[in-house]
Amino acid sequence: MDKQELGAFLRTRRERLRPTDVGLPSGPRRRTPGLRREEVAVLAHISTEYYVRLEQGRAPRPSGEVLAGIAAALHLTGAESEHLHVLAGTAPIRTERHRRDVRPSILALLDRLPNTAGFVTSAIFEVLAWNSLAAALMEDFGKLVPEERNLARRAFLASKSQLYAVADLTEFRHQVVMELRATLARYPSDPAVTGLVAELRAGSPDFERLWERHDVQAVPMLTKTFHHPVVGRVTVDCDSLALTERDQHLVLYSAVPGSADADALALLGMAGSLDGSSL
């Protein structure tokens, strides 16, 4: 049970709600944002003293029934409710290190994908494998040392000249922070995970600001727009498929057949891997 993280998560979820969101009158002007602690306690059917101690990181581990009541009171989403249980120690936590080995069948699939840029990422946004079109569209990852293949590190710590030229960097940064928070809850003893989070918090004020929001449910990115140095603006469909047994993702970028974006991808495919950066 991570008492401090649990308390911080509960506080941020409480502060985002308004009384009217849970069927309570707004009442007089409030000095602090969100619901009051006693209001959450009433809605969750627990004592105010116990809920206060939870937010302060002083309470013993809550039961599953108590957590379910709190989740309902705070209107948590499915992902947020799962995260709440992980922080409270009532859900299985992975104590091993996240996996970096990619299944051979996935490696073979990457090379067989027609007109599609594909790559595999780890639980902490390391690019583990990629095909030639992904290298041409994004960057030749084979020329980078492993630390430079981390998309989270690129999104927050790279200089402007090193950033991929994408139009939706802000949305991607939100996705990175939310997914890394969930990853840290699953792998609390993995030095690669804890080290990356610490590095990003220390090196990027933007990451730290987003991290303190304690959000855990990312909005899926359905499209991505690149400003490529050779073929110009390219907008692709973005599909991320979970490889659950290894906690990895297969990310696919494709375009509607016959579109200008598809023509651009085809040109990149014929040209092979090109120098220059684009995320």
C-alpha cells in the first residue's frame, strides 16, 4: 500500500468534482476547490475521520468494499478505480521488471505490414522494434543508442531540434504522463521505471506539472500529423494494440488508400529510411 500516493490521488479526484456533480447543492462560496472531505465520506458511507486519514496517508489499508464506495463517491472511471485498488494494495502488483523482449511473431509481422509504419513500445515508451517505413517516417532508431529511443524522454527532455515534428505533441505528452503513472503502480520496484519518472520530474517542469495532476486514464490518439522534411505534412491513422502478456504496444500508422497521405507513405516506403527527425 502506497499511502502517500493513495492520499494524493484521492485529493486530486475530490478537488476536481463540484457539489452539483454528485447531486449536492452548491451552497455558499467555498474556500477550497471541489468537494469537502466530509461530503465524500457521506457519499462513500464511511466516517469522515477515516477518509481524512486516508488522504493524509495515515489510515490502515481499506477494504475492497470501502474502495468501491469511495470510487463511486468520486465518480472514478474504470481505469481510475483500478489504479485506486493498486495504490491501496488490494490488486496484484507486478514486482518484476517490465519486459523488453519482443515476440518473434510480432517482429515478423512488422516486416510484412503493407504500407504501414509499425513499431513496438515497452511499458515506459522505449521503441523496441520497428519496420523500415517507421524509420523513414519518424527516425532511424537503429542509429540511436537505446536511451535515445525512449519516446517519453524525447517528448519532455529533447531540444527543439531533436523533437519529432508532430502537430499533437501536447496530447502525446498528456498520454505519456498518464500511462507512466499507471506503469509505476504496476512496477514500483523496477529501477528503469522509477529512474525514468525521477529523471522526467527533475528535468521537465511540464512533466512535473502534469504528474501532480494524478490523472491515469489517457485519451486514445486516433490520428497523428507529421511535418516530414521530405514529403511535407502527413496525417495518419494511429492504432495502438496492447500486447498484454508482455505489457507492450504495437503501434501502427496507416493512411486511407488513394489519399495524399497514403501517397506520401508510399513515397517514403520506396525511398527507404531517411535522415532527419520527425515524433
